[in-house]
Amino acid sequence: MGRYRLAVPSLAANRRGPLLYAAIAAVAFAVRLVPILRGGGLGFYGRYDDGVYYAAAEGLTFGHAPYRDYLLLHPPGLALVLAPFALLGRATTDASGFAVARLVFMAVGALNAMLVARLAARWGWVAAAVAGLLYACWVPAVYGEQTTLLEPLGTTATMVALLLLCRAPVPSRRVAVAAGVTLGLALALKVWYVVPLLVVVGWQWRLGRHGAARRIVVSAVVAVGVVVIPFFALAPGAMFRMVLRDQVARAGEPSSPVDRVEWLLGVRPLIDRPNAALFVTLIALAVVGAAMLVCSLDRLARVLVGLVGLGVLVLLVSPTFYPHYGELTAAPMAVTVGIGIARIRAELAAPRFNRALLVMASAAVAASGIAVVATPEGHGFAAAAFEAAAPAGCVTADDPVALIEMDRLTSDFAAGCAVPVDVSGITYDRLRASRSHVNESRVNRGENPAWQRYLHDYLFSGAAFVLLRERQDGISPRYLGQVRAAPVLARDGRIVLRAGLNARRTPAAHSARRASYDRGRPARGTGR
């Protein structure tokens, strides 16, 4: 095929463009929202990290600093982004602020789908439609954009940077600085976003845009510094330990490279049978590989090959892997596939083959979207009943979402209660288990006596407590027996609100404290 850059009119100049972008955004938002509404609702639990980030933002609004005052295993960017929603929750209810934040992040997912389509539009409307709709319906993208996680905004920043740098043969100084700032802000969300920064800088350097590459690096460093340095100054040792050391040393559920690839390609969640999943994965790998080969022949599209290749490598060697990690490669992979299909259609002037190719691509996208929408996501519990049954005083939980949905996160912070923010994250930090004959990062929580004592003492320190993650907590039989012996205050299936050891205030006192706080002055005796 030779070296080329596909010469087609930009979709932005085509009347079909705005309609296509609007349709892609609508599909993306619906595919993200409907499974949640069919599952646990906007107050669902089950992702854990989303509640941690919201609780971290709530802590910021009360003047608490991450790393110095509470544990946070990532840079502070997302806590800052979520702070306005936490303030909304303080003005209304915690659950309302959290629900609005989740809806906004689904809208960010719809925006990302449009950005993916807009970038692919440089290679024609077929590339734009395939890339945008694939991203809109693809499991790795959908799963990560259904709630307040790090990856949606990282994808936005990466796509914006690529769009800026692809606008002209040589980006202006202003454009290069803007691209660097967006990539730096992504790095202020999660350290993994050093991957897009390195790939983009290397791409610009290989294109001979040395000045642009230098400006991107400098502006990215400045942007991440503006966000990170104030928090680093407050607790330099703790921040370094949590954001870098703990991340490198941590380990999650064991997963094989095959399992990870199946998740990255969106196959495993849709196909339960291992043999069938492996077969479809091999087909998907062949499609992605062919698309990457096509893009490698285009000087402008080679950046996508680097983003996909290096991103997949990082995810394969990472000590941990969770489903939402797949969003690191979802957007560049979707654009790569869109360009590959568009270019193959252009090279092979065979109408029947071209129609069949589009039909197969459409069928794959539709199958993914239908499967995602048909699968309920998240778990819900009777938060209102739990809120009514909870006594006055501090409420504790192993997942911040329980406090959010019971409208006790704000009142707990206001009353000076212990709010760890990331309860189980301490097992990656101060309470990492260690045994002489086992790698310390591999000792699970059930074998960690320090964690067992910590969780028990924290849960029982309040007037009431609730467990949402009993299996992930790995509570030992000894402590589990004590938990189950605590008086039951409310029950919804397997989720139980139980009495703690510090139920001293009356419900009337709690109501007075909350009303006083809402007026802007903490009630007597409830502050720190």
C-alpha cells in the first residue's frame, strides 16, 4: 500500500458531521446509563473506587488534605474535580451530589465518544462512524465511564491533545502548549497517563516537530506541578509513598495475560464460555493487529499505534488489573479500528466486500451495545431505610458509598468522626502484610492480622456500621463472628446495618446536630 495519509474531506465540513456526532453521543450516554438504571440505580455500589474519590473530595471541602490527613493512592486531580459535586451534596444530600457526579461522568463518556469520532473523521465518515460507535458501545470504555473514576477524564485529555496536534501540519506554540497542559492534567489524575505523554512527545519528535515536543514536555510538567505541588508540600513523604511506592508494590486479584487481553478487547464480559471467548478474542486481535499495521503506514496515525501498543504492554505487566483499566487503550484502539476499516475499503474497490465489511463491523458494534444494555450493573440497598434506622453519632462503613447513600458522609465529617476515605487501601500502605516466606504484596487481607484488627476497631468505633464488601474485606472467622453478633438495626438482603459500640446520642440530638450544621454552625459538642 505504501506510505500515505488518506486524503479525504474532513467530516466537520460535511453536513452529516453534526448529526453523526449527536447520534454517537446519544448512543454512548444511553449505553452507560441504562444498565445502571436496570441494576442498582444511580445510588449503586460495587465499584468502591468511585466512592473513595468522592469521599476524598468531601474531605477537601472540609479542609482535609489527602496524604497528610487521609490515604489516597493516586494524585489529587480527581478529588479536585469532584469537589464541586461534594459541595452540592453538602447543600442537598450526599446521595444527590454523588448521583449528579455519576451522570456528569456518563456525559463525559458521551463526549469522549464524540472526540473519538472527531479524530477519526480526518480519515473519512466511515472511520468516524465506526470509531465513534465502537467506543460508545465497547465494554472497556462503557464500564469505566459509568461512575466517578479516573480514566474518563484521562481519555478526554488524551483525545483533546491529539485533536489539537492533528489540526495543522506543524502545531503552533499555543497549540503545543495547550496539548501539553491537557496531557499534564491527565497525569495529575493517574500516573499511568505518563504513557500518552511519552508516546505523543515521541511522535512529535519523529515527525521533526522538535520545538513542539519540547513545549509539550515543559507545559505538561508545569500543569501537573500546579496541581500536585501544593499537596506534596504538605506531606511529601506520604504522597510519594502512596502515589508511587504503594502503586508499584500493590497486587490485586490474580489474572493471566489472556484474561486481561479478553477484557481489553471487550470479549470476556460478553461471552462466558472460555473456548468461545478465546476464539472471538483471536479474531478481535487479528482485526486490531491489521488496523495497527494500516495506521503504521500513515505518519499522522502512527501515534495511535504507539498508544495502543505501549498501553497494552503496561496493562499486561501491571501488578494489578481491574476492568476499568481497559479504558487506557479503548479510545486509541477504537480510532485505530475505524481508520483500518476505512482504509481497507478505500484500497479494495470491491463493493460487495466493502458492504460485507461494514455489515460485520455494524453487527459487532450492535452486539456489544445490546449485550451491555441488557446486563444490569451495580447493586442497590435500602439506603433510606438504613438512614432512618441509624442512631445519632458516627456511622462507619467499609465502602464510602454506604455513607454517601445514607447521607452520613457530610455529617460524619462535620462531627469530626473518623472517615478513612479509602478503608481497605491501608492494606497497600501502612498495613501491608509481610511474612518472611511470602512476598508481602501477595498476602491477602484474610491473612493480615493488623488489617483485621484495624477494620474491626474502625467499624465498631461508631454508633452503627454497615458492610458492603464482606468478601473483599476477607474478615477472619473470629471477627466475622463478632460482627454478626452485633444488634441488627436494619436489613436489606445480605446488607445489614448493625449497632456499634458508641451509640450515645439520641436521634433527636442527631437531628439537631444536622440542622445546626446545615445552618453553617456545628452543634455544641459535635466538632473536633
